[in-house]
Amino acid sequence: MAAILELTGVCAHYGRIQALRDVSLHVDEGEIVTIIGANGAGKSTTLMTICGIVMASAGDVRYMGESIRDTRADLLPERGLCQVPEGRRIFPRLTVRENLDMGAFFRRDVDEIEADLGMVFRLFPVLFERRKQHGGTLSGGEQQMLAIARALMSRPKMLLLDEPSLGLSPMISQHIFRIIKNVNEERGMTILLVEQNANIALRLADRAYVLETGTVVMEDSAERMRENTDIKKAYLGQ
Ligand SMILES: Nc1ncnc2c1ncn2[C@@H]1O[C@H](COP(=O)(O)OP(=O)(O)OP(=O)(O)O)[C@@H](O)[C@H]1O
Ligand SMILES: [Mg+2]
């Protein structure tokens, strides 16, 4: 299968601190791929480098066969690449409905936007109930749902998710993971998932990468990774 996203030899720095060292990874069309790793391993930096929020100091990032290393972050959603960053970042002073409209800001297909709005309200009924409420007054879990729903409103080919379950109750986390699986299976959306809960991530994903201090130290199918003794000890609490 063709890679929709490919990183080759990517390095990234914050000042003199090197956060990524020669990271190579790929995500094929239709896959769910997860990156697991300890706090500070460079997972968020990897996603931000893909999106052009952090500039790669070496290496290349290719999306659908073209380098996006020098592409501005705000131009990527209309090319079908959308990130849900760590910590949600919804617009607190806009209503739920306005937040969702922002996700579709570059689209002109009004009828399709309306259909997608119906779709996200079906996936997240609570957002329909709260559609007139300001984003900032939503609970943490609701804000996370809104962040994901807003990303879906851009009708992405590929979704980058940074810790979607952070700080959420097990029940809301499960709801969010079901939706991730659902948009992958029903809409063919390709997903790169960073997740603190490696148990869940490895059950959801097709393949996985392990990142340690900015370096990819392992790459395998999620199934084999779940059975790996070192992974069990280090990341699955077994
Ligand atoms: N803005 C920044 N300035 C300086 N150093 C940074 C900055 N952001 C991240 N770092 C450093 O880069 C490294 C990688 O951080 P990153 O946020 O990518 O880790 P992470 O794997 O996402 O961790 P977590 O699981 O805690 O979210 C860390 O050592 C971190 O301290
Ligand atoms: Mg992070």
C-alpha cells in the first residue's frame, strides 16, 4: 500500500536541545499508526514537525508524495491533513457551532458542510445539545470531543491526534476511541495517534513506533508489539 505520510531522517531542535534524532516513519493509506513513548520522548514534537509548527532541522516530511517540510501549518487542512493538538485548543469565546464552522473555513461545498455537521452531531450528540454554548464553558471531555469534531469538519484524509484521552474518564475515552475507529473504518480516514495509554493505542492501531529520547527504537505491528516482553514491562504495566 502507498504511504500517505513519510518522514525520513527528521531532526528537530528547540534552541540547542535536540528533540528528534533521525526519525523515519511512514503511515500507509487507511492505517491507524500509533507512536508510543515516555513523557518527553518527542511524540508531540513529531506531530508538530509534520504540521510545520516546529521546523525540521534535517530530513524530509512527505505527504501524498510531496514534501511539506516548508509548507505553512495553516495550509495543510485544505490539503486533507489535520491535527488535533495536545490540550485541545478550541476557541473558548466562540460557540460550539462556530467552533465547528471554523473547522470547515476553507470549504465552499455548502451542502456537504451541512451533511458533515449532521455527521459530527450524530457522533457527538452532546455537542448538538450544547451547540449554542461557548466552547470555554464545556467540560474537559466535551472540549476534547469538540476539538476532534472540528477536525472532522475539515473532512481530512489524514488525522493527527495528540493524546486524545488525556485527562478524560474511561467512559469518555472509550467513546472517543470508538469514534476514531469508526472514522477510520467507515470513512477510510488515515490516523496517526499519539497516546499515553499504550494499552488502548496498541489495541486500536495496525502498527506502532516506539520513541525514546527522540529516536525511533522499535517499529512493528501493534499485535506483535502487544506480545513483546520489553514493551509489556515498559509501556503496558504488565
Ligand atoms: N517549546 C519547547 N522548548 C524547549 N524544549 C521543548 C519544547 N517543547 C518540547 N521540548 C522538549 O523536547 C522534548 C520532547 O518533547 P515532546 O513534547 O515532544 O515530548 P512528548 O513525547 O510529547 O511528551 P509528553 O508525553 O509529556 O507529552 C522534551 O525533552 C521537551 O522538554
Ligand atoms: Mg506530548
